[in-house]
Amino acid sequence: MRTIRKAGRQEGKQARRRSTRRYCLPVFLLLFSAVCASGKPLIIGSKKFTESYVLAEIAKHALSDGGLPAEHRQGMGGTIILWEALRTGQIAVYPEYTGTIAEEILKSPAMVSPEAIRAELAKAGVGMTDELGFNNTYALVMRRDAAEKARISKISDLRDHPELRFGLTHEFLNRQDGWPPLAGRYRLAQRDLKGIDHGLGYEALRNRSIDVKDAYSTDAKIAENNLVALEDDLRFFPQYKAVFLHRLSLPAEAIGSLQRIAGSLDEARMIRLNAEAERTKDYARAAGSYFRERGETFASGGSETLASKLLRWTARHLQLAGISLLLAVIVGVPLGIMASKGGAIGHAILAVTSAVQTIPSLALLALLVPVPFFGISARTAIAALFLYGLLPIVRNTASGLQDIAQPIRESAIALGLTSGARLRQIYLPMASRTILAGIKTSAVINIGTATLAALIGAGGLGEPIISGLNLNDHATILQGAIPAAVLALLVQWSFDLLDRFVIPKGLRL
Amino acid sequence: MTNTPDAKPMIELLDVSKNFEAGTALHPTNLRFARGQTTVLIGPSGCGKSTILRLIIRLLEPDGGLIQFDGDRMSPKNIAEFRHRVGYVIQDGGLFPHLTARDNVVLMARHLGRTEVELITRLDELATLTRFPAEALDRYPGQLSGGQRQRVSLMRALALSPELLLLDEPFAALDPLVRAGLQKDLKEIFQRLQQTAILVTHDLAEAAFLGDHIVLLNEGRVIQQGLLGDLRDRPGSEFVTEFISAQRSLAFA
């Protein structure tokens, strides 16, 4: 086996040498031209809400027009992931807000002057454009009819209505400039407070299961859903002026292209672009409107058919779930065998794999993104899925082996079988049903969890789900959710089928 | 039987003892098991009779003393080779449920690299010897009756023609008719093979029927040994009388 492999490798080497000679020149030319066209596309990140998508699309086209190909990784999971990705050079640009930069990234809320902020950011090799124009601050919004009925127009008016039900985004609930200090400043004592996804929050407002939620002041949904933004009468919210953050190492013309967008987006225009993006479900088209309004040409890329998108998402999804499952089996079964022997090591293995399971997915991703090998790649998603998939396999392998009756074990020992032969010929086949059930659980979990890959721009069926949640567009959500559910069922069935081949007949009587 | 008292014993326990957390399972004990004989270890539950078998096959490590097999001192180092020379049958067979009867029997021989022809020949002999129906060889343990399972277990134990056969209450889980049939067959097999065997039972009738030499144990000690007649006619203690009379009606009915 080894010699065959070696021979194959040598053949491959020779073939490579031949082809190297033959293709040397064209490859060199190709490389040269690629370098001239500045090679790899710049990667632009965006957060998972419409405005961020639109701004990223605008940046993408501004860069492309300047001859720098750019790629948009849309809807990545929150400030920390984007910042870590930018800091470590895995993305080149993303849209951010000055308030968020001071509060969340630099952790110095008092820092307001752009010079001070720029100096701080430069330490991480990050630059900031001038303000794009609009201020997208936080606002608390209510249904117009409910606000009028309760005579609420300012945030201080809420003090007299502790019965109102608040549905706040998780980020807002935990931010330095979010709910806890806001409630402190306004002395609000709400009885009913829950965390809810931003897109779903609008749905919840509409069907009256909450009364107040946080929103961004340029959010087109405020007008669309007939909501009112309450006046921040104590001037609590900081300024959230939109800017682009970028790597300082970008070529000067790239920074110039971004800088040309500065000052060109006032609040009215941004609200209009957001509304267009949400109406058409097409961020690139909204970005196109921006360039047309400026009298510039806009070459929109050919739009992809639904079938081809579904195929791309599904293939990527299966790739992520499949590779991570394979790794989980390769690592999990031996770990399970070790764990089945009990003792300190066995308990430690089970404890660690269980602990991994309790890390929230976003936190796990945020931990992995700054690590050089991982970053905002499929590798990070695979690593996270692998870690989540480990526990069912380790636990089932261990318990399947431990459940083998004592007389069977003793018979195997008394026969004189070596410990390796006992494991291979007796214990593992006997535990195969339980082990396979663990692998099946992992596979189904992985198919479901692989949607989180979209949070770090790694694609898969999570892409339409996150995008649809943000647009509050059920059709788009279902484009991801239905294939994911079908995949989970198919995986379940194929494992049921696999049972017949893997589990020995004597155990299926 | 042909062996003489001074012949070298097949297996010998010298001051062997075993303690568990719950107490002493076997006090320091000396025992000799003669070649070609069936020795029966008998006594009430917890008397240490199964412990002796498990010490011999080294499922348990003795706390003290040593065990000699054919004059060689047994140790964890040479136990693997030794186990191939010993067959072991337990109460519910201990058959591997994922293997057919055939594969259970030839598992070890195949592991040791015997040819398929050798395996088939040996399997034929064993099926005839144990009166196991050839057509049932391809069934799984779950498809066999209790008696058939014990016959497979016996075939498996005999597959490598062991010098010593250990049987730990092999009939305890069987109904009386099946048990009687198997006991009769086993006696025949032992006689035909001149098999050295150690049988553990708590049933005096079975001991009387199969045993050449009987060792009576109680609370981790050998109380008395000899022929059944010796135990009955010259009991060494009150316990011997009690144990025999408790089962007398069955044994000598």
C-alpha cells in the first residue's frame, strides 16, 4: 500500500516536472497579468442588516470602477467578527459607525474627535474614511397608533408605562451605549423585556406581541410599517455617523475611491436606498441607484438564477457539514474509545467535549476568526461544526462500548484475543448501532448548524436565511430553510439505510 | 480413571488467595487438578468456586500465591499463550451476538491463522461431537435455543483442542430436560476426549454425575475433597453433612 502510494507520488512528480516546463511561460504571463490587475479581489464585509449590505455594495462598485476587483461577503455576524477580520487583514473594508467604533471597538465612549479615533485605529493598521453623511443612531420605535393612544412621543414618556413589552436586539441589550445605561439615564423600569432578532422584531411589532423595539434611525422599515421613532429628549444616544473602515495598507487609489463616497449620503438618500433594497430584495440594485443619482454609469453583474443559487448554497452547505462530520468521526470515535475506559482521562474527554457544546456559536466563531489559519473562511465554519459534532459521537462511542455485557467481555479475554482484536472484532461491531446513532445525530445537527457559516461569510444555506431574516422576507428565508430541512431528512434516511450495511445482522434480529 | 495420585497435576494452586473490597473471596488455598479427570468445585453461592476458575484463566489477578500450569508458573506475561490452551464456558454462553454460531466457534482459530480447510474440518468434528445440527451453524446466537447456545459455547471452548476445559455453571440457565441431555452428552465427550476439566456447580446431582473428584468449598475455604462417597460416608465437618443432606433427596433419589 505504502509503496504503491509512493510510486504514485513519484509519477505525479515527474508529470508535474514535465508540465512545469511546458507551461512555464504561459503560466508566468498569466501570473504577471494577474499581478498587474492586482490579483486577489479585495474582500468587503458587511453586518447583517440592509444598510450595511447596501453600503458594502456601494464600496464594492466604487472599488471595481477604480479597477480594483472586490468581493462582498455579506451579512457577517456582528461587530466583533467584522472587526477581528479587518484587524487581522482577512477583509479589506467594511462599513461602520463612529459611535460603534468609540464604544465597542476602542472602548472609549468619550472619544469623539476623528483625529483621536484615527490615531487609535492606526495602531491596528486600520484607517477610516470621512463621514459618509448620514447619522444612523439608535432609536426606540413603536406602532404609531399605540404611541398616539398612550400619548408617547419622547423616550421619557415611557417612564409612566412600565407595562409596555420591549423586544430588543441582543446586541442592543448588551451594548455599552445600549439598554442598561439607557434605562439608567431615563429611569425606565420595564417589566417585560426580551431579546429578539432585529428582522423578527418588526414582525413582532406588527402582530402586537411586543410594543417597543430598538431600530436604526435610517431604517426604511420605520416608515414602511407605520412606526414612530421616539425623541431622545435626554440626548442619550451618541452620534452614529457612517464611515468605511479599511486596511491602511490598501493601495492609495482604493482609499481614494472610498473617500469619494464620503459626504454624498444624507439621511433622506440613505433611507431611500434602504427602502429600495428592501422592496426589490436586491442590494446591488440599490447601490446602482446611488451611482445613477450621481450621474455615473453602473454595470450591474448578471443576476444569478434561483436554481443556480440554490445549487451553490446547497453544495457549499453539504461541503461544510460533510467535511466537519468526517473530521468529527475520525477524531470522535478514538476519543470515545478512550473515554469508554473511564478514569481521569475518560472523564476529562467527556467534560471537554460537553463544554465545547455550550459555547454559543457566535462566540465560538469570534474566538476562531482572529486565529491565523482560520479567519473568515470555510475552515472556521468547518472547525466550529467539527467541535459541535464531536460530543454525540464521543458520548455514543463511549456508552456503546461501556454497555457491552461483562460476560461477553470476559469471554473475549478468556479466548485469548489481543486487546486490538477484541476492539476491532468484538466491541466495535457490537457498539456499531450506538456509534452510528451518534454519527447520525451529529450529521443532522451539523446540517442545521451549518447555517451559521453565513455569519462569517462562508456561504451555505444560511446565506438566504440571514438575508431573509434581515429583510423580513419569508420567501427568502424559506429558500434556505426548506433545502436545509430536506437535507436533514435525506441525511436521516441515508443513515437509516446505512444501518443495514454497517450494523451486523446478528444485532438486528 | 487411569491417573495415579503422584502424576504431575495439570494445574496446581499454591497458597492462592483473593480479596475483594467486600471481603475475602478465597483464603490461601492449595489445590491440585489431576490430568484426564473432571474435578467439580461445589459449594453454596459466594463460596469462592467461580473465583478459582477466574483466577486460573486470569480474569482475576491473585493477591497471593501462584498458579502452575503443567509445571510452568503462570504470569500476566505468558497468559496469552496459556489462554489458547484452555477452554472456558460460562452460564449464559457469552457468545458474541454479532457473529454466527460458525464464526463464534472458529473466531480464535482463524485469528491464529488456521486455513479455511482446517476450520471446516474442525467445525464438522465439533458439531458431530456436541450433536449440534449443521444447518444451525449459520444462525446467530439470538436465533438459537438456550441449549443450542451452550453447545456452541462448548464448541468454541473446544475449538483449539484445549488441554484444560473450565466450565462455570454451564447448565444453570437451562430447563431440566435440556439440561439432562446436555449433561449426558458432556459426560460422553469428556470420556471420549480424556478431557481434563474443572466444573463449577452448586448442584450435587450434577457433581455426582459428571465429577471424578469433588472439592467442597465454603466461605473461601476448601472444606473437604475426594469422591462423593467419601464426603457422604466420612464427612469432615458438620457443614459437609448439612450440605449433602440438604441436596440428598435429589442426589440419591
